Amino acid sequence: MKKLFGLLLCSVFMLAGCNEAKAEKKEAPAPQPAAAAPAPAPAPEAPKAQITNIDWAKALEMQQAGGVLIDVRTPGEVAEGTAPGSINIPLQEAEQRLAEFPKDKDLLIFCRSGKRSMAVSNFLIQNGYERVFNVVGGFLAFPKQ
């Protein structure tokens, strides 16, 4: 009988303790989230600039209007001939010389045949330049005078 009474008493204490813990949980108000303003819709990402392919006639016309011809061939290749008034920034140096590419002018990029100029043009677009033009055919297509 004493064992039964002791067991019953322990059960009562355990139940009382569980109810008290539940009551504490109910009494403590849950923190209320601050009134959140609706999150603004994400701004649509501005479309990236695209490279425009142009021929030499258009490139020379744009150069006359203030565009900058940039020859991305090696200095050795440039020594054999280049477009008058062009600036030489070799493909291998484009990253280190990024500041030399003006952002406020049309950039008329050319190389020997068009592959390196396309690589530099893509690099410039990825770095925020918007007025990038690839001269199709490269210096091989330059009009002979």
C-alpha cells in the first residue's frame, strides 16, 4: 500500500510539474514580429549591353565622329601596320589596362581577324562598358589605300 501511495504521489508531482511548464509557455507572450513593410519587388536587371559588329567603313566613320579605334594585337603585329589613329592595347594586357578604355566614347575594337577583338569586347561588356563595337574581319579586312 505504501508503494502504491508513493507511486501515486510521484505521479501527481510529475503531472503538476508538466502542467506548470505548459502554463509558463502559455503565459510568456511570443515575441511579435515588427510590422514588416512588404518587400519591394526586385528591380528588373538592366539588360546588358551587347557587342555590335561593324565593318571598316562604319568603324572609320565612327572614328571621325569621336570613336576610339583600339588594336588588340601584339606590338610586333602592330609594327607591321595598323589603322591610323588607333591605340594599341594587346589582348594580354587588357585586364591590367582596363582604365585606358574610355567609357564615354564608342570603342572600335579590332585585331588581326576578329577572334581576339571579340574576346576583348566581351571582357569590356562584362566590366560595364556599353559602347563596344567589334570590327568584323580585323586588320586583314582593313581597306588598302
